[in-house]
Amino acid sequence: MRAILNALGLEKHSDYVRDYFDNVNMRKCIYMSTVIIVLELWMIIRLTRKIFKDSLHSQFMHLFEKYYSNYLILLFMGLIMLIYSIRFIRGKCRNRAMIILTKIVFMVVCIYFGIKVSLNDYYKGEQILTFITMELFALCLLTWRPFSAFIISGASFMYFYYKMNQMIAVSTMINRNTLSIANISDTGVTEATKINFFFMWISTIMVCIANYNGIRAQALKAENLQEVNNYLSKLSVEDELTGIHNMVYFRNEAEKVLNYVTTDRDNIVFLFFDIENFKSYNEKYGFHAGNDLLIKIAHMIDDAFNNSLVSRFSDDHFVVLTSIDGAKNIIGKLSGEIKKLQKEVHLELKCGAYKPIGNEADISLACDRARFACNSIKKHFDRTLRLYDKTLEDKFQLKQYIVNNIDNAIANGYIKVYYQPILLTKNKEICGLEALARWQDPNYGLLSPGIFIEILEEYRQIYKLDQCIIESVCRDYREAVDSNKPFAPVSLNFSRLDFELCDIVGFLCEAVKKYNVPKEFIDVEITESALTDQHEFLPNAIKNLREFGYRVWLDDFGSGYSSLNVLKDYHFDVLKIDMKFLSGFSNNNKTRPILENIVSLSKQLDMLSLTEGVETNEQCEFLTSIGCDRVQGYLFSKPVPIETLRERIAKGELTICDEYKS
Ligand code: C2E
Ligand code: CA
Ligand code: CA
């Protein structure tokens, strides 16, 4: 059915295809009307010359009626059509009714002219070329839907045929001098002419159909291309998930705002939004629910700042460029609305605000600063907004410094390894050392990992630091052994990102080989949170490490939400109990039974237990009483340089297990 409708040209056209046809027709109209104008001018000139040459002045009125009027009508038609189609192409006039009218009037005039002239010619015994030319001109050069071409050409051919037939009948009858009506039937057009006539009609329609289908195919192709184009250009400025603007659009527009707004600049503020705990929401309710929530929040922010520049940068991060007036109220309201969306996961809106200073126009920097302000209030319960100020500026500068100088710091030896002893609970002898990084900076002094680890992870530079620590530890081992100094097995902290950003296991193997370090002297600590992130390569990496002969420890056990799952899925040699458990030791009476159970659980799972953050004798005694295997903490020693540790061992303040003495 559809195929038949298509063949007849009865299918519905999309706006694009319809416009495409109109456009094609109007372009053709320009050429055709020009041809008509030239032709008619030529006819008029020719006839006028004939009148003057043959002195036919007296017959002027007769000639005017017979020829001039036709030529003038066509000339006039051609002019109107030319003007209209040029205006259409230039986009000055897009009236569809006018397009159809122009097309129809043009077609009717052409065909009528063709019929009239050809009948005249035929009467004189000449061929009917004008009729054929006009049919082709009006029906095949212009594009018609096949059914309308069929009707128009059918009607005109029949009319012409009827007129021709009548004319022949009359002339043959006159010739025969018989006026008997009964004989008319055998006096008309001959059979051969009829067949020729029929074929000509069919050919005209075929050309019309082919023409129509050709243009339609082009139109559909162009429409597809246009759609792809539209999609791509939309994609380049629109966030695919939420439909609000994306980062690219934001940057471009924000740049324009900053460059063009010279007055009232104090009023401008960049806001960076982050939804705290969105990750947990995603984990709990799944990816789709997470996406739905993001879409909802995106539109809430977009609506709340309806006259401002709103965009989604990534994940649950949104950036807005707006006027500072009233922004605080809007953020407050938004925060309330977002809280209402939470189910069992506590959702909180966090916003960092940055006001550009003076003529500043660096959009990336402005967004980074707003983001920095936002990050600074993460995990600060019920704090929604933080303006970027001098304190943050100092911290921000330090952050930039760390990111820009990590390579330098490694190359210049500013990265040091500090060792914190790990002791056997039973006799308080050192059985291991944890390697902890320090950055001894010429400008900032001693920087602790609490400052730089997170930044290096954020900028995916952490593997450089960890490689440097591996190398230093192996070197320290070799030096100690070569000079007969004590040294115990060292546990290294690996970031989850190390496995992603480099072949950290391969690097460790190389270093161990280079400095000839026995595998038993290297342990690897992996934090629990690294394992809950569901990275496919981590289980493999852990397996490899153990197969190569290294021991793998679970660090910070109990600090996250999925501690027990991690224990179920992986095997570790040592379970390092997070120092958080000891923080409420003296006033929280739940701490003791919990610790006791963790220690007993580790025994059941064939792991050694180690509690970190031991600061008091009371804690140490309790851990001894419950059978915790190892302890680590300020009670025994803070992390110190290897030389300091040796001095303290030499002084007898710390004792090292016999097997590691030298
Ligand atoms: P962590 O692995 O949990 O290391 C234990 C942290 O607790 C160390 O802080 C240590 O100095 C501190 N600490 C030890 N005993 C006590 C105590 O009794 N009381 C208190 N309050 N704190 C204690 P540090 O050295 O500042 O390291 C912080 C974190 O930085 C480490 O936590 C570790 O996650 C990370 N880190 C340190 N060095 C490296 C490294 O080389 N590579 C990687 N990827 N991360 C590192
Ligand atoms: Ca650790
Ligand atoms: Ca730890």
C-alpha cells in the first residue's frame, strides 16, 4: 500500500522535503521564466518587424488579438514568475500558497499556449511541436507529484486530442462535402497518430515520475544529512544526558560574557555545584536511577538560574555563571529541594563560588577556583556554600604548585621516605616498617601526604610518587644490607590509580631485581576503598603480586562501607585495622568488642591482624589482651627518616627482631 502511495506521489512529505521541492521548483522557475521572457521578446520583435516590413498596419488589431496578446500574456507571466522565484530564493518571500499558485498559473498558461499554437499549426498542416514543448516545459522541468502530473497531462492531452480530432473531422467532411453527422467517427485522427499520441503521453508521465523520484531521493538524502548535522551541532553544545548546556558551550559563552561585560563585573559569580554522596546513590540504586536523578537535578539548577549560563561539566558537577544578587537565596532553596530527592542515601548540595577579580578572563581558572571552594566544604555536614577567599587562594596556589612541581621534586630528591615501625604485640620488637612519603620542599618546607596525595590522585600523577618511593625503599634496603645496618620488611602504600596509570607491579619487580631485594622484604598495602570501586584490573593485580611472592595487606579496614565484602572477595596476608576504631577508645564502650571481633575474624580468615594509630599504653594493652598480632602508632614512633630510626634503635629506644638486626 505504502509502495503504491509512494509511486503515485501520495505520501506525506516532511517539512524539510516539502521545502526542498519548493526550492528546486523555484530555482527551475528562474531559468524557465528567463527562457520565456527571451522567447516572447523575440516573438514580439519578429512580429513587429514583419508588420513594418510587410506594411500590415491595417491588420494590427487582428494580429494583436491573434498573436500579440498571447505573447504579452506569456511575457507578463514570465516576468511575475521571475520576480517571485528570485524573491523566494533570497528568502524574502516564503508564502506556500503563492508557490503553488505560481506553479499552477505558469503550467496552465504554458499548456494553453501550447494547445492554441499547435492547433493553429496543425490546421495549417504543420507539426504540433509547440504543444509537446510546452508539455515538457511545464510538466517535466517543473517537478510535480506523479498523480498531479498524470491528471494535468491526461486532461491536456485529451483536450488537445479532442480538439484536433474535431478539427480534422470538420475539414475532411468539408473536403468530402458531406455534412452527414453519422460519418464523423471514421473521419478523425488516424490510428497511427492516436498510438503516437498515447506513447507521447505515457513518456511525458514517465519523465515526470523519474524526475519526481530523483528529486525526492535527493531531498531524503539531504534531510538525513541535515539531521545528522543538527544532531552533531546539538551535541557540541548540549549535554547528552541532561539536555542542558555542556562545558564547551559554557566556556565559549562565559568568555563572551567576561569579554563584553565591562561594567557591573563585580556582580558576576561562578558557581560550581557538586552533589555529595551521589556516588553512593548510584551504587545503591543503580546506574539508571542515578541518571534520572542527575537529569532532575540538572533541570532544577537550570530552572533556578533561568536567566544565567548553566551547564553540566561532568558526572554530578554543574557550573553556573550568574549575578551575585539573590544567588545565595537560590542556592539555599535548591539545597532544600535536593534534600527532598534523597531516599536512604543522604544527598547534599555543595556549592563553591568564585568572583573574578578585575579584568580577569580565564574561564578554566575561574571554574577551577569555584570547584576548589566547593571541594573544601565536602564532608562538612550542612555547609552548602563556600566563597573562594584568601585562605582558599593560598591552598589553591599550593595545589597548583604540587601539580606543576611533582616531576621537579622527584628529580631533585625532595621526595623522602619516612619509616614508621610496626611492632610485634607480644614483645614490642620491630617486625616491619611502613614507608610513608614526605615532600621536603625548599619553598613550603615539609609537606605531609595528607596535603599532596589527594591532589596527585586528582591529577593522575600519583604513580610518579609511588614509583619514586619504591625506588627509594629498594635503594635504602641495598644500602642497609651493604653496610650491615638493620632493616625490616617494608610495606608500601599503593594507590588504586597506580594500577590504572602504569604497570606498577612490573615497576616493583624491576626495582626489586635492580637492587636485589628479597621479595619477603616488600609488602603492599591497598586501601579498602580502592577495592570497592569495582575496577576489573585490581583483582588481577593483587593475584599477580601474591604470585610473584609479595604479601598484600588490606589497609584502613573498617573505614568504608563494604569492608566485609572486600574480605569475602579477596585474600590478604595482613588486615590493617583503621585507626578510627581507636579514636573513641576510652569513652566508647562499643570499641572494644568490635576490635575483639575483627581480630578474631582475621584469625578465622587466616590473616595477621595489625592495628594502626596506637597512641596510649591502655590501647596497646587491650590489643595485646585480645591477641592482635601487630601494632603501629605514635606510642612507639612517628614516621621518621631511616637515619633517625637507626639512631633510636642504636640507643635502645626501639628494638628490632633478631632476624632483621643486620
Ligand atoms: P595510611 O597509609 O593510613 O598511613 C597512616 C597514617 O597515619 C600516616 O600518616 C601516619 O603518619 C599516621 N599515623 C601513624 N600512627 C599514628 C598515630 O598513632 N596517630 C595518628 N593520629 N596518626 C598516626 P601520613 O604519613 O600523613 O600518611 C597519610 C596517608 O597518606 C597514608 O595513610 C597513606 O594513605 C597516604 N600515603 C602516605 N605515603 C604514601 C605513598 O607513598 N603512596 C601513597 N599512594 N600513599 C601514601
Ligand atoms: Ca598505609
Ligand atoms: Ca592506614
